[in-house]
Amino acid sequence: MHTTDLAPWQHDHGFAAGHGSRGERRTRWVVGITLVMMTGEIVAGLAFGSMALLADGWHMGTHAAALGVAVFAYRYARKHATDPRYSFGTGKVGALGGFASAVGLAVVAAFVFGESVARLAQPVAIRFDEAIGVAVLGLAVNIACALLLRDDDHEHGHHPHGYEHEAHAHRDHNLRAAYLHVVADALTSVLAIAALLAGKTLGFTWMDPVMGIVGSIVIARWSLGLMRDTSAVLLDAEVAASRREAIRAVLEAQDDNRVSDLHVWRVGPRHLAAIVSVVTAEPRGAAHYKELLGGFEDLVHVTVEVHACPTPRAA
């Protein structure tokens, strides 16, 4: 060995440590506020007999769980970013927690749906004034949380290879998801208020359990969507074919390179890893091919295998 210092050739997994303390602090605030309001709506829904209010409270809980997973991911990834047990860092912690949460949310959706159907068959008395007051308060809290997260929702980026939409989709992913979840909560609160007002003013008491059913469907759809998205990350099936083809095209545009094998997968919310096999008549060092891929800023862990193409024998 010419040297004992291998640091220049080692990969840094610091990318898994999170996206900044500012976003984490805001997410913590929203989690705390949402949990308080969720508890209030669930207790009020049970006390005042409103399934719409109860469904809205559980729906708030789904987003509190998702935001809680985001906060946990920030801390856990930062704490274990350099742990050698994690071959490619801890960037998938959020996806794993999100998948587990999605399973629990599906159970919640089934519970709310079954209880709402039972209330349709056997209606109960609803204290409309109290339930409406709590629902309006819930809507106000959702709007306040959306405003708290909105500044971080307007980050725009330009990908050097024309993937503006993909680069934007993975920029501040946790905070963008938090913002959209809070907006969805606000819409669910509007449904609950509408059902309670219809029951109070028009006597349509059946609207309350119907909106409970609608709320359970919203929770179920969100749960299934979260399962789909997180399982794609966990199974390394989330990176688009267009991104792989763009990487291949950059490498094959130089010399007479041919890419014989290419694997690209996500190791963090905005970070990718790649293993590339290049066949060429003019082999160069691995650093040359990594430099060609330098325009892909989200490629943080690249392994290159170079094979010399055998020269055809003269006839």
C-alpha cells in the first residue's frame, strides 16, 4: 500500500442526516398543535354524538402520525447517519415508518366506516351547537398550520438535465407532504361542519354518519397512497425509467461507452445511489465516469465498474 489514508475514496453518508433544523422545528410545532386538536375533536365527537366530528379527529390523527414519522426520521437519521450497520445510510427510515403508519391508518378507516354505518342504522342524538363549535375550531387550527408550513412549500429548483418536476418533487419532501396533509385536514373539517349544519338547520341527521363514511374513505385513500409510495421506496422501485435513461445517455455520449448494467435506487428523500457497469474500448478510471455524472446532484453514492471491450481480431 502506498498510503494508509483511505478517506478520499470512502463514501460519506451524511446526506441521510436530514434537511435542516428550520423545517424540523416547524414540523414539531405542527405535530403538537395537531395532536391537541385531534384529541379535542375525538373526545367531542364521542361526547356530542357526532361521527363527522369523530372522523375528522381521526383524520387529523393520520396526519399527526405522518408528521410524527417525519420528525422521528429527522432525528434518527441524524443520529445514525454514520452507523456502519446501514450500508447506504438511514435515508429510508421515513419510508419504513410511513409504511407502518399507513397500516395503522387503514385500521382506523375501517373502524370509522363501521361505526358510521352502525349510526346510520341506529341514529343517536347529536349536540349540534357544541359539535359545530369544535369543528370550526379544528378548521381554524388547520388553516394556521398550513400558513406555518406554507413558506417552505414554495421551493423551486432547476435540474441540469431537464428534470425540473422531479427535482421539485423531492425538494423538502417531508414539509411539502405536511403542507398538503394539513390542507386535506381543512377540507375534511369543512365536510364535518357542512354535515352538522345540515343536521341542525334542515333536520338531516343522516348527513353526520354519511360524512363519517366520507371521512373514512378519505383516510383509506390516503393510507393506500402512502403504502404505495413508501413500498416503492422500500423495494427500490421508485426511481423513474426516464431518470435511468438520462444517466445512461450521459455516459454513452462519451467515447464509445456502452452501459451494460445500471441500478439506480433511492437512499434518502432527495438522494439516489447508482451502480454502473461500463463497457468501452478506451477504459478510464472510475473517477472519470463519476465526473460525467456530476450534473446529477441527487446522485450521492455512485459505484462504477469498467470493462475493456476486446479488440476484434484482424481477418
